[in-house]
Amino acid sequence: MSSPQPVPDSAEYPGSDLGFPRDGAGSIASTSRRLGAFFADWVLCSVITAAFIRAHFGSPQFWTGLRDWSILVFALQDLLLTGVLGSTIGKRLFRMRVIRLDGKLLGPVWALVRTVLLLTVVAPLVQDRDTRGLHDRAANAVVVLI
């Protein structure tokens, strides 16, 4: 009975099975970089939302409005910017973009699918070995470095 042969090191990185390079432009973005971009987008959307809320800063109505409207602003910017440009402001700051596996932009329909699943919070947390969350897999997408 023979023991299993080790897989060569060159095949042991995120994106190797999908044909993406190990590092540099076009390689799969790390989870930490993606989280940084997510939080940058969330803070930006919260600041934008706070500027339009008419309630007093310390009031419960302010914080409730901030929470509720920030989700909508975040969803709209993710849908529009990812679908049209392939990158939100946070992703651009962290030098990433979202593409389909064939290298093209997602487009509005797949960006909508990806955004809706992203808002469930669970979908991005369930990742495969290529660091693609369920929202990326459903949209046949991948986040790569630029």
C-alpha cells in the first residue's frame, strides 16, 4: 500500500486551481485585504449617511437612522460600483477588483446577486480554498489584486 504523494508547492495557493497567479496583479486577494476594504466601504457609507440624518447626533433616532440607512447606502454603492466598475471605493483603496472567472466585469445582474448574498453576512464567511465566499461563487466571481 503506497502513501499519498505530496502535492507540489506550486499548486498550494489560492487561485491555483482557477488559473490565477500566485502573487502580483491578477492574483487572488487575501481575506484580510477584503475585510479592510469592506470596513473602509462601511465607514464611508456611514459618514455619507450621517451627513443626511436630521436627528440630533446623540439621540436614539440618529443611531437607528444611521444603522438602517447605512445598510441601504452600502448596498447601493456595492451594487452600482461593483457592477459597473468592478470595484467599490474600499476595494480601490486596497487595490482590488471583482471580476468573473472569465476576466470580464460582473454586470448588473450578477452584481445584484453578489450584493444580496453579501448582505446576509453568512455568505462571505463561508469560503472555499480560493478564499471565494458563497456570494462570489454564486456570481461566478473572484476578487483579484490590481
